[in-house]
Amino acid sequence: MTDYRRLRVALLGAGAVGSQVAALLRQHADELADRAGARLELVGIAVRNPDAPREADLPRELFTTDAETLILGADIVIELMGGIEPARTSLLQAIGSGADVVTANKALLATHGPEIFEAADQVGAQVYYEAAAAGAIPIIRPLRDSLAGDRVQRIMGIVNGTTNYILDRMDTEGADFGDVLAQAQALGYAEADPTADIEGYDAAQKAAILASLAFHTSVPLEAVHREGITAIDKPMMDAARKAGYVIKLLAVCERVVNGSGDAISVRVYPALVPREHPLASVHGANNAVFVQAEAAGNLMFYGAGAGGVQTASAVLGDVVSAARRHIAGGVGVGESTRANLPILPIGHVTTQYQITLEVTDQPGVLATVAGILSEGRVSIATVEQTVADASTDPLARVAADPTGVARLVIGTHKALEQDLSETVVRLADSDVVDRVVSVLRVEGD
Amino acid sequence: MTDYRRLRVALLGAGAVGSQVAALLRQHADELADRAGARLELVGIAVRNPDAPREADLPRELFTTDAETLILGADIVIELMGGIEPARTSLLQAIGSGADVVTANKALLATHGPEIFEAADQVGAQVYYEAAAAGAIPIIRPLRDSLAGDRVQRIMGIVNGTTNYILDRMDTEGADFGDVLAQAQALGYAEADPTADIEGYDAAQKAAILASLAFHTSVPLEAVHREGITAIDKPMMDAARKAGYVIKLLAVCERVVNGSGDAISVRVYPALVPREHPLASVHGANNAVFVQAEAAGNLMFYGAGAGGVQTASAVLGDVVSAARRHIAGGVGVGESTRANLPILPIGHVTTQYQITLEVTDQPGVLATVAGILSEGRVSIATVEQTVADASTDPLARVAADPTGVARLVIGTHKALEQDLSETVVRLADSDVVDRVVSVLRVEGD
């Protein structure tokens, strides 16, 4: 066996991911030493309760409640506590003590990223966070290094496994949102409090991290427009299927050519994705990140989203990178300088929409609706009615179902979000519209 | 504008990729400087004929026939000449003169990789080759860095766009091999001499590079088992479709647990892939690399295979990485040490097979065939006959078509390639078998 130099690795947190990381560090010690060029010695694991039961079989003497002392003696600190505090304080302490840090903490990076990266820059430390962006999918290095000579135009990501699992089962089995959520919770795919997933908070954190990296611009979490999937119901799913779409919760990070120069838009919402788009075939709890770059064209990165052992793979890849950097004398691959593009508010974004309306059954309805859209600068691409025995020419008349109510599905050309939302208010107020059933954005067409 | 240090970049070759690289280096100079932390000054382009017409609009004074002098003054050398010589000599010269090198030359790396990497190691230079593995798809950094803490079990890659285009059109349109090849040549997807693509030589070079990286083992091109797609015909395509498969030319790099320790197998051949496998939906000239890792699970990397501008994106990503390394004082991210796993010959590999036979129409045929397979240690998983009005119970009797010949399609369990090929010889010699129609491996089940 080669006689490698030893590097002291401190682990903060021993939950699902932390336990796996600790176990793999010990089980694969020889192989990791060959990869890293140094033995990665796990010197301690800081936890709140050292006597709590753990998933992995780890020696009791590794555990400590004293994170501060543990950090001081470490070359590499792995932060897997989650949450903002005490994770932030510990990470800054590790950076301050000269350690390189590895974290999977997307909440922390999305909210305190600039503070952490600046602290690292000042002392020449490196922050590794592959596991914070899309679980086990290697997306950080491709964006930071492989595409560094290219120009990313757009990222569309399915970055939350829970919501993809729910939407996929609603799509393939015609199941109800509530039923699937309950099953997902029973299977451990969804948390007891599912808010972070189903309301898009988790996806928004990842969107902020991906956009920051892709556009070399610090994107605060507050700048990410966010909508969850709780409004998606069976009729919307059915209508999407009939129209050749599937509904996915997307994180969209987009470069927008904006008159005076480029700007970016970062948003998370459920959107209609054409069935033939590669993202449409991402099933179950899987994640995928679809990247459109100026020269490279379309790329897609696909894999398991979360899960202790999958995320542990990404964390260990970062640990090996940090170790290689230590061996090389602490000189790392330089980060990009910043482009600092302006971030557009959601109102300034243009996309296509699908608007579904329930309208009264009387002549002239379509003309009225079309007039409102036209006044609102929203251009109609397609009109369809979903009533079963409808006329085959929906533009000629609006056919009624037996209850006297017809349903109009309007596909728009690209329109400004601001124009669209004002137009939807006017549609809702109109005498001929009974109800605005849904307004969905279309991505990937 | 930031006042960056200048790095001198020499380009060798100005074909489809080289012209794009040169053009992008100049067009995106400011942006690349921000990414790299240094201005990337294109100081010259070595070509055989400086007066030949070029795709990109480049100043005549950049061109030179004197590669040697150009290399001597360069910080970074980009080799896009292709072929073995003079590319090898120039690359070694660049390394010897202290430059970092970027190359897209898969033929050179697959045949002289160890020589080149060793020369670089000796002087502390770095060799970047993202564009040599799967065109524009970022696969090198994920394998080398992101998965460095994991253990790759298997790679299945669609790494040749021409053959995927041909097979995809045969599958989706029922077209003939020859017709599609001719059209692919007319469209520029296939070379006038298509041998390198359709016989699997190009895929084999990429397989050698991917396997070397994934298994930390030097894989010489001769160790890659290689079969092309020229034997794939319409009936085989139709039969595959009926059975729920699609035929893809796959590069398979596999870790095999082999009694005393791990070994690897690297092979390129057309294989049956289940329709629901993510690789089955890789259409047209696109490429994809499906990676199975112990902890990360299944990952897939998808994108355009070749193409001048796409490949240029990968090359420029490498140039930026090389530049960042220069700025950091020439200390790079260390390469992995070697695992040097043994490489299995194809005979020692186990996979599943689909064997299609034309047999005489007489009682006892199936018993005879089953006996030969059993003697050969090949276990039957499924038997089907493809004759239209066949009995629904193919195991009870072998139904005849009007010509008196029946067709048997046998799916096997995993069997040793050596056993399988000996068994196929015995089947071909058997009185009851008129013809062995096809033997295809099944991957991804």
C-alpha cells in the first residue's frame, strides 16, 4: 500500500447523508486514498446527541458535541447539518481556520452564499457543494468548468424528487394529488411537513444555486419567482395529457437579451412540457437538468435526486477534490469572476401560456375573449374546446356541454408575464367567462 | 475592463472544430478573460496550407506552417489536427516545452495515451481532453472528479452519432441500412469512407478513453472488443421492435467481480436495449453516456455528439481550465493514481443474448435446440417464434410458415460469451437448424 500523507476530515452532522458519508469514508478508505493521493482520516463527527441511534455502524468515540474543537483540527470540514444555524457559523469557522469545506446545504448557500464564498476567497479556501444543486447528479463541474468557454442560455431543471414523484404518478395513473402525497409520505419520498417540496422552496434554493453558477451572477433566493404544485389537479393533468404535454415542476434559469444588455430570469413553477422533450421522460423521484448552451447545444444531466447514499457520492467526490487541492499545496482551480447580470422580476419574463376558461354558451363568446386577449397584447396561437361532442371547428362557435357551460383552452404565443396576468384578471371579470380554470406556462416547446 | 495577464494560445489545425475554436476565442475574448482570469491571446494557427479556404473568417497572418516555432512560444497548445502523426510529435513537444495541452484527438489518446500522460506527469503539465470522449457532453470531469469518491460499476454509451443516426432511422422509419447510410453521407452525418463509424472504430477509441478514466486503468485500444453495425438489417430491427427492444451501438465499460478481485471489460457492439431504458430514447445523431455507480446509482449524460461548434465548446472549457491552472501557478488538480485492473477478453464476459434461428418444421426441433443450449451451459429465459400464425404455445411445438421453415427467437439468461459462441457454432451445425439468423447481446435489462 502506498504511504500517503494523512488529511484530517471532520464531519458535522450524521443524518441520512452524514451517516453514509462516514461509512463510505471508512469502508472505501484505501480506494479513496488512491483517488485523492492522501489518506482521508475521519477524525470526528459533531452531532447534538452522540448517543442517538445511527443508520451506519460507527464507533461511538468518533462522536462529539464539540463542533468548534473538531473544526479547529481539521484539513477538510464536511457540513451536513442542514439549516441555517449553527451550520453557517460552523462553516465560516472552518473557512477561517484554513480548512476547505464541503457542504450539501442548499438552504444555506441560497441564502448566505455570497457571505460564505467571500469568506473563502479572502483566505484562499475552497467551498465544494456538488450535493447542494441536484443531489447526486454531477452538475456543478460541468457548469463551472466544462461550459466555462461557452455561454449558457437556459437551464430547465427537474430538481425536486418529491414533486416529480407526485406529478409523475398523477400523470401515469390518473391519481389525485392528495392520495399520491399521502403515499409519498408513507414511502418516505415526502416529509411529514411537505411544504418545502410541494410549495417549491427546495427547488427555488437549487434554482438560485444553479443560476448563480451558470450566469456568474449572485442570485439571492428572494429573486427567484416561486410557485408550488398544490393547485395542480386531475382535470389539469388530463387536459395536459390530451394536448400532448406533461406537467412538471421546473426550475427555469434563463438568459434574456434585454435591449441594453443581457439579463437573467430565475423562476420555479409547474409548467407544461411537450411529451417529446427529454425532460418529459424523467419519471419517479428522479431529477434532471437540461442545459441549453450557445455552442454545446442541448445537454441533459439525469440521475437520482436525493437519497442518503446518492448524495453521499456527490459529497465524497467533493472531498476527494478538496484533498487533491490540499496535496497540490492549496492552490485551487480559480473561480470565475462575476458577470453580475441584472435579474428580471417575473413580470418582465416572456413565455407561452395555456389558459383554460369556462365560458357561457352563447354566440360571440370567442370574439369577446379574443378581444380581451388582443387588447392585453397576448397573441393567440391555438384555441380548443374540451367539451366531448364539440364542433370540430372551435373558432366557428363555442359548443356547449349539457350543463350549458363550455370550456376553452387557449394556447398563446410568447407574451410578457405582466401583460398576461393583467389580461387574466380582465378575463375573470368578463361577463362571458364563468371561471378561469387554470393558467399554465409552457416550457420546452 | 479588468487588466488581465495574457496567456499565449497556439492552435494546431483549422478544420471544422479548429475554425470554430479560433472564431470563438476571438469573438468571446472579453467573456473568456472573465472566466479564465487571463486574456487568451490566439498567437497562431499551424496548418498545412495557410491559404486554404476556412469556415471562419480569420486573419491570414495568424496562419503558419511552422508548428514547432508556434508551440515554443505558447502557454497553452490546442491540438485539433487529428490522426496520430504529426499530432503525437507536436503534443509531446508542447508538453516538453512546459505548455498545458488541450486535445480532441481520440485516436491519439486511445493509442498513445499512456505515453502522453506520462510525459505530462514528468514535467507537471496537464492534458485536457473533454472533447475526445463524447463530443460536447461533459463527461470527463464528472468521471474524474464528481465520481472520484464513488465506484463506477458500468458505463453504457451511445458515443457515435453517425451510427445512432443510422440505427434510429432504421428503427423509426423501417429504412434499409444502405439507404440511410447514403442519406447520412449526403447530409454530412457520415464520412465518404464511413468505416471508422460503422465498424465501431470511433466508438472503440472513446470506450478506451472512458474506461481508462472510470476504472483508473490504462485500457489499450487493442483490449476493446469491437463489432460494427453493418450486419444489422431490417428484419433484425423489426424483430427487436416487436420484442420491445431497440438496437443501439453501445460502448460498454464494465467492472466485473472476478473471484480474486475486480476486473474490467470494455466492448463495442450493437445490442438490444429495452425500450423503456433511458438510452432507448436517444434519437438522431445525439450521444449519451449512462453511468451506473455504486453510491450515486444511475446517471445519464446526454447531448450532441460531434459537430464543429459543439466540440469547440468542450475544447474551450478545457482551455479555460488550463488557463485557471496557469494563473494558479501551474499546480493542477492531481490526477488519480492508477488501479490497473486486469482487462477481461470478450470470451470471459457474461451478458444476455437473443438468438434467432431458422429451423426445419418437424417435431422435436425445440427439444434438440434446447438440448444443445443446455449442454453449452446457456440457460433459456424465453422462446418465441416469429411466424405470423404460430401456435400461442411455442414450447409445445414449432409452427411452420408456408415455406416449411419456422423461426425461433431465444432469449438467454446471462451466459459466458465463450460458452455462447461455441454453442452457436453447434447450433449452426445441427441438422434441425437451417440458419443462425442473428445473435445479439441484450444490455440494460
